[in-house]
Amino acid sequence: MIYLVLFFEFFKIGLFAIGGGLVTVPFLFDLAEVYPWFDAKDLADMIAVSESTPGPLGVNMATYSGFRAAGVAGALAATFGLVLPSVVVIMMLSKLLKKFRDNPMVCSVLYGIRPAVIALILFAGAEVAKLAVTDWETAGLFVVFFAAIHFYKRSPIFYIIVSAALGIALKLGQ
Amino acid sequence: MKQLWDLFAVFFKIGLFTFGGGYAMLPLLQDELVRRRRWATDEELMDYYSIGQCTPGIIAINVATFIGCKQKGKLGGGISTLGMVMPSLIIIMLAASVLERYMHNPYLGYAFAGIRIAVTALILDTLIGLWKKGIEDKKGIVIFLCCALLLLFFNLSAVWIVLLAALSGLACRFCPLRFKRKDGEK
């Protein structure tokens, strides 16, 4: 029963892949070796498509792999398997956090991890920046976008749509 | 019922405009959840990210479940996650079956080169806002610098960074440094 296999394999990935979507990639290469669903070369294309379509990368990869392996039901089985461990663990933690929010131990842990998460976001941003800002033109656009975002505070969706249109108009990244 | 629908709709919208990993989603979350709807504070968002960083599963889903649970309990958590994955399910299936040959279209590449610039600028702007709220004092700056150095030179996994920072948070509040200061006051 391929759907159960897909569900189980992606449940495992959801349980052991800790962190961002890219950490699921090595697990997918393992799947490519064990099952006939897709090979390593397909996987490279699948990553490219997942990165250039809306939605979190990890979810896109699971949906794509499931779809490749067994169509629509396969996509659903893989995606459901991927998110189930997260949902269960976070539901339990959420209750605990609500209960112990004012506990001094919990407060000091949170006090310590907030600066860490800022450092992590900074590094994730730097990774995107390396791909985004490649020459003077893109650097100039970056400054303009940053100024606009900082001073006008419109919805991020507005800037994303404008940037896509500008990218096409200026043929960026050619 | 209305609230559940809102949760679904908000996360559907966020899923639809997230390009990349969980961090690319942060500016959208901050705008929708903190600024517009006041469902969470900046501080809570940071907590969810760091906890999501060291628990099973990908961050985007962990944060969606957290917010949903906070608003409407377990059902809310499930509905938010469903909203978050729905755009992926629809679009990837379309991309895989119909659009695969258009994926090499140069215009898509141009659009993404543009989107990456906006996403970088959005993340930077979000960071500036979070800096003021996440780093309370000089000890916070030291923790930040240590984490940044560990990331830069040792390429340490995010799980370890968060765990080490949690320990230093505990140490800052409960360590003998405090007694020293008291001694000084005498």
C-alpha cells in the first residue's frame, strides 16, 4: 500500500528533520535511493520547482515527492505525514507554554533564546541576500526596497508583487 | 466558527506568499498576526521560532500550529496548519502535472530574482524591529554576538545555538554575578 508507505516515510522526516525546510533534503535523497519514485536527478529539479513556487519549502518538497510517487492521494499522504509530528508536539508544548509563561525559569530561557533567534534570522537573511544582491543594479533595488518598506510599512505582499513585476520588467538575473 | 475561518484564511494567504523557507515567512507573519490582528506579540513570535527550531518538523508548520493553538486550542492549531499547507498542495500539484514545462520559462526566473530582493529587504526590516524587542540589555547583546560567531565560524546547527542560548539565559538570571553586584552595593 504505497499511500501508507509514503505517509510513514514522511512522518519519519517530519519527526527527525529539525529546523527549516532545507533540512528535509538529505532525507529525500535517501528516499530516492530506496524507492523507485524518483532519482537524485529528478530531485534536483523538484528542489528548483519547490523553491520557485509559493509555500514553505519543506511542505512543497513533500507534496511534490508524494505526487511523483502516487498522484494526488500520494501528495496528500506525504504532506499529512510530514506535518503530523509538528502538529502533535507543538499542541502539547503550546499548553505547557501557556501554563508556565510567568515561571522565572521559563522567562530566563526565553530571555536567552530571543537574541539567538535574531542571530539565526540574520544568517538566513544573509543567505538569501547572497543570491539576491549580485551586482550594482540589484544592490540599488535592494536599497530602494528597504527604504520603501521601512518608511511606508505597507503589506509585505504588496512589495513581493511589485518586486516580481520589476524583476520581469528589468529582466533581472539574466 | 468565524475565528476558525479567519485562521484558515490568514495562513492560506501567508502560505501563498511565502517563497523559500520558514524565515521568508517571518515578515508576513509579523504584518498579519502582530501588526494587523494582534493575535501575538513580537516576543511570542520570536519564542515560537526558537522553539520551532528545536522541535520536530519544519519551522513554518510549527509556528502556524503555535499561533492556531493560542487562538483556538487544538482545533485552531489543526486549521492553521491546514491553511498553511493548502496553497502548496494546490500549486505543486498543478506545477507537477501541468506547468512543469513552463517552469524553465525565463520570465519566472526574472520574477524570482526580483522577489528575492524584496524578501531580503523585508527580512532586514523585520530584524530591526525584533532587535529592539528581543535584546533587552547588554547581556542580550553578548548572547547575540556569541550566537553569531558560533554560526559564522563553526557552522553550528540551529538546534545547538538555541539550546546554548537557553542555558546562557538561565545562567544570566541565576548565576553568581548577581551576588557580586549585591556585595558591591554593601
